[in-house]
Amino acid sequence: MRLIELSDEKGQIRFEFWGCNMKCPYCIHIRQPSKDWSVDELVEYAGKSTTDNVYLGGAEPTLQKDLLLLIEQLHSLGKHVILKSNGMKPDVLRNTLPFVQGFVLEIKAASDDTKGIMDLTGMSEERSTKYAGLLKESLSIAKNKWLRVWVRVIPEYVNTETMSRILPELEGASELMIYQFMSNPDFDLPFKGHNEPTPSWREVKELGEMALEKVPQVRLAGERGKMLLKR
Ligand code: SF4
């Protein structure tokens, strides 16, 4: 399995996998160096830790052919696995259902905004249209477990108008996390001329308050740190 990074701190083991089936122009992770690890090595790493919480993220973990084997083994060790995905591989998510505690899925734009999805993912029109359907299927599978949906707010694509079209997809999720674009320069490459936190914190909060109509809690992350909004 190919990883960008692995860590064990703040009560969480994190395996950040390399490679993605999207080419988002603002993504730093698909440009980072990587290294191969065997399933046995990763299970041994997790087994030595005193924490039970394991986050599988990266770029896109569902592309790793041994992902299910890894998750099954972590589960049999008693670990609580959270799997992050862009939602392009619902079949992989479905297979992991008996072994994971929950999921983190990203919504990049309103599902009917094909042009926006093309800009944000670097994918063709055909793939972007297909992705919208696959993401809906992934969300429906993931709602069987704890689910955090996260939205990276790039204001040309996510704003109060488009959020009202995203809201129906949130129904049934456990929480929403809203991330203010460029508020952590280690995570983002400048895009569309944005090279500092955008939109304003006030607008980020407004989007969070809108979402409380559909989810019991919203986490905001940005230049002002973190904030939890509850119904
Ligand atoms: S889907 Fe996520 S990991 Fe993949 S290229 Fe886009 S931002 Fe990066």
C-alpha cells in the first residue's frame, strides 16, 4: 500500500494514502512524496498504539487494492476505523460497512453543477456527471454509519445560493464540517486567484447556520480556528 504519511498522535492513528482518481487543481496531497508499506506493517504499527481510533485518509484510500484486508485486520484488533473518501467508489465503501465505525465524505459542489465539478476536480464532463451519481450512492451507503460530510468552501462554487442545493444531500449525516479555503496553507494550493483564507469567516458561519436545518451539528474550521454549531 502506498502512503504519503502515517502518524500516531492526539489519540488518533492516521494513515494518509497516496493517489487519487481526481486531479483537483488546489490539492497538495496528490503532489506529495510517498512510500510503500505492507498490510502487515500497517497492522503492526496500529497494534503497538494505545489508541483505538484509526483514520484512513490521504488523497483517496479506496484506490488501494488491499484496503478491505487492512480494514478487516484493524477491526479484528479492536480498532475503530473511520474511512475518508471522495465518494467515487461506492462499492468499496459498501464492502467496508461491517468493519468501519464511520465515514468522512466530501461534497465539492452542488450535484447539478457539472461545470463547477469539472473545475474543482479536473475531470471531464462525462466523468463529472458520473461522479455526481456515484457520490449520491456513496452518501446513501455511508449514512448507515456515523458520517461526517465535509465541504471545502471555495466561494465561486459554494455560497449561500449553491448551499441551498447541497442541503438535501446532508439529510441523515451525523455532522457537517465546513472548511474555509486557504485557511491552512499546508493543505491548499492557490486556486482561482485565492491565496489567503476565503470567503470571510462571517460567510463561513452563515453557511454553517444554514446547514443546521439538515444536520444536528456543524464544525467550522478556518482562520479563526475551530467552532462547533449545534441546533
Ligand atoms: S479528491 Fe481530494 S485527495 Fe483527490 S485530488 Fe481532490 S482534493 Fe486531492
